[in-house]
Amino acid sequence: TGPSGSARGKRSMSSPLEMLRDEGGTRYVKQKPKGVLLECIGCQQENEFGIGPNMGTWSLDGTDKHYVTESSSFFCRFYCGAGRETRMVLSEGGQPGGRALVNYFRPFRCLPGPCKCCCYQEMTATDAETGAVVGSIRENVWCCFPSFGMFDASGQKLYDVHQPSCCGGFCINCFDKGGGGCCKVPFYFYPPGAGEEERTGKIIKIWTGLKKECFTLANTFEVEPPKGADGAQMALTYGMTIFIDLIFFENAQANSDGTRTTPHSQDSSLEMSSAAMDAHTFSLLPNHKGQRENGKRPGAYTHAERRGALGLVQVLRSERLRSTE
């Protein structure tokens, strides 16, 4: 009892970054399922994530090593969607209320886009106890597929983070062996200026079962940190995972502003705008003659109806992709 109590006391007195430094191996960042009915009508709730060595099951069970809670206003979540201003806290333990280790701040910015000249997506990580900057994440200038940079406290770039590429960097490699093909969407860590052979560490959204995937908007990510990552880099790696979830997966599943952003995981020729999806899908629904019987335009469908229609489009796109192979 004495040694174990001493070890716990020593760990509790460690600095926040020292507590993250000794983590190795694969980690899972698991989003907590929230009220499905509220999210179906467009009421996005504040996110919560558990971080631990086990994938877990339906929901968070309190056994994770770290916990992340979001703090944002309802106004920002409802009207600004995935581009909203967000503050998050990474704390010790598998439940909210533990010792705060790292604070994340993500200001309101336009969603990622090619050839932007301003308003880049970014996130800053700070030590929760001293307030010192740990590092930051910023959107790179890109043309063909989204790319982000991870920077240390001095502003020196540590890694570029993006999906695997082919055709000289002009296309996403949907069949990358490390990502499991089109079934998974991998983001890899690349040292600045490095090629595909030099990537180290990855973030992949994984399948967590029919129940969670079909009846909630919660996502789970498998994270392999860059080799030799210290505490600051681990904090930024967790921040990058949530950053990717907010920008791509949350926006694709639960946006309320009529737009639809995807992580460019499939051939660009198969990507369709939200308006094209509506026009194509609603033309397949019963009693559709350009307008609903109650006079609503297709774009005025409820969020639940739009989500169901977009799910049908995904099936159609998958069939089209399979037929072209």
C-alpha cells in the first residue's frame, strides 16, 4: 500500500505535460453519445471525449485515462456549426471534473477550403496550470486535399497532418494499406517536407458497432502518436484528433447550415454538393414533384429528413463506386 500510494502521490504532483509524456502505444479517442433526438433536430450539444488504451463499447464507462469536455454557447453550435468558437479542457481520469491538464482554444474560422488566403482553421493548446503555450494546430495552404500543420510552442513546425496521397500528391489514396481502403479515413503525421515513405503516426476513424454508428453521431478514433512524442506532442496529437472530428466528421453528420463537407476520402468525381444531393435524393422519394405537398422546398426539409436522405445518397454513391471498379 505504501509504495503504490507514494507512486500515486508522485504522479499527482507531476506537471501536466509529464503526465502525458509516459503514454505509449495505441490510444482511442471516444466521443460520448449524446441525446440523439436533440441532434436530429439540429441541436448540437457540447462534446465529451474519453481517451484510453481500450476501444470501449457503447458509451464511456469511466475507465479511460483522460477526459475532454467542450465549452461553447448554444448560439455558436446551432448557427456556426463546425466552424464555431470552442474551448476544451483535457483532464485527468475517465470522468469530467478531474485535474485539468491542457486547455484548447479554437476560434471561429471558415471551414477548410482550397487556396484560401485568410481565415485558416486553427487551435491553440496551453498548460492548464501555468497558462504557457504548449503548441498549436493550423490549416496549411492546400489545393487538392486538406492539410494541417502541428507547431511547437516556439512556432516551429513539427508535422504536417493529412491523408495519404497518390498521383504526385494531387489525389487522395483511397486504397492506402494502412487505412483499410475506403472503409477507413486515415490522417498521417509527416515531418515537414517528407514523402509518403516517411510518415509516422496516424489518426483513423474506426467502426464501433452497428448500434453506435447507426443510432448516434458519436465517433471513435484510433490514434498512433508520432514516434518519440513527448508530453506536448501528445497533447497536440489529442487536440488534432478532436480538431479533425469537429471539422470533418461532425460537420458531415450534423451540420445545420445546409452545407456538407466531407474528408475527401473518395474520388472527387463522386463528391456532390448538398444541393445536388437534395435534388438527386428527393427525386427518388415518393410524392416528390419538385416541391412537397405542403408547399415546402426540398431545402426546407427537417434535419431528420435530410439526414435520412443523405444516408440514402451514401448507399447510392457506394454502389456507383463499386460498379466503376
